[in-house]
Amino acid sequence: MPLSMVKEGEPIVIKKVGGKEETKRFLENLGFTEGGTVTVVSDIGGNMIVNVKDSRIAIGKDMANKIIV
């Protein structure tokens, strides 16, 4: 399922990062790599704040849909 459907506070493992090559590279540079753990901190109107590799990152729903967990 896409990251946008994950409940807040639930650590979950990333299975796949989708999208165009440019988008995949961007997300991987932020720390969204296959096998990595991500936790949703908050979800407000589809925009999410997530913890990944000891960093908090804000992403939009369109980006969150490209991260499969």
C-alpha cells in the first residue's frame, strides 16, 4: 500500500520507491530507500510529516503515493 495510507505513529518498512527516475532519485536522496523504516508523524490534508533516518521530512500526498510500504 502507499505511504499515504499508513496510520500515524506506526513504523513501517519501505518495499519500493516508484515514479520516474528523477523522482526516485530525489526520494532516495531524502532517505526513502527500499528496506528503510519510515514513521508517519502527522497527516494534515494529505500532506505528511514523516521520520526517516532520524530526520523529519514533509512530503505531499503525490510523493507519498509513490512510496510503497
